[in-house]
Amino acid sequence: MTPKQPRTELDARYSSALNPRPGAEDVTATDWAEAQRQLRAAEIFWITTIRPDGRLHVTPLIAAWHDGALHFSTGPGEQKAKNLAGNAHCALTTGHNSLSEGLDIVIEGTAERVTDPTRQGEVIAAFEAQYGDHVTSPEGTFYGFGDSIRKGNDLLFAVAPGTAYSFGHNGQVFSHTRYTF
């Protein structure tokens, strides 16, 4: 699968470009390659799904960026799995809990089940690279993660971005970048 390259644009309405501060004169859109680097380095993500009655459900999880999509797993009886069965639209977010530094990222898309064993193996390897001992060590919080997916005890999903956003914070310099796929 060849990942799509997005159209990238700075949204000046929400960036320091509209309200210049010292050092913000040259604020630019965050390059998609940098956003992907941040997705590969992140440890915690938040997923937002939609319940059958339209209410939102938000919960933290681990996810791995691989081959142009963000991947996560869940048990078939968990609320997010039930929600995705009825409405596959969702958003995944990650970032820093700070106004003065970091890059926050939002991925909006449609969750699709990953059932092909070869692709599952590739994604499991991406999780192992991203989370290391957390998934590979018997003492790790998510040890057995890959086996649970291979056995079908956990469902694996991929969310290729339809739209993504990044919100950069660097002192008093802010950027808001929209990526359209």
C-alpha cells in the first residue's frame, strides 16, 4: 500500500500568522513527514467513536502508525468495538499537555478491520518497534498483544486519515496545519 501524500496548508485563522508575536513572523505549516514522526513516537492516543444513540465515546489506547494508517486494537465486547460496528467514523488524537511546547495531532477517518495475517504481522511488528518492552517483555503492560490479535481475541483496526490536523506550540508561536488526503 502506497500511503497518500496530503495537501498541506497553514490555517492562519488559528495560527500566529494572524496574530503575530515576536518570532512568529515566519510561522509555516508543519510538514506531514514531521507529523508522521510524531505519530510513530507517541505512546498514548485517544479515540473518539460514536454510540448508536449519537453520543460520543472517548477512551485512551495505544496505537501504531504503519503504512499510511494509524492502527489500534480492542476486544470485540468493548464499547469502541460496538460503536465501530455501527458507525466506523472515528478520530484519534495524541499530543502534549502543554500550551508552550509540542505538537498535537488529530486523525479523522474510517476504521477498517485488519484480518489479513500478513498485514497483521506487519502491524504487530510496528507496535513492537514503537512500544518495545511494553508489548514484548513478559513484564510488559501489554505483553501477549500480538498473540491476542493473531488468535482473534482482539480486533485490529486501521484508520487511514481522511483529514488530519496538527497544532504546534513553541513558546508563544502557534501553528494550525490541515492535511487533506
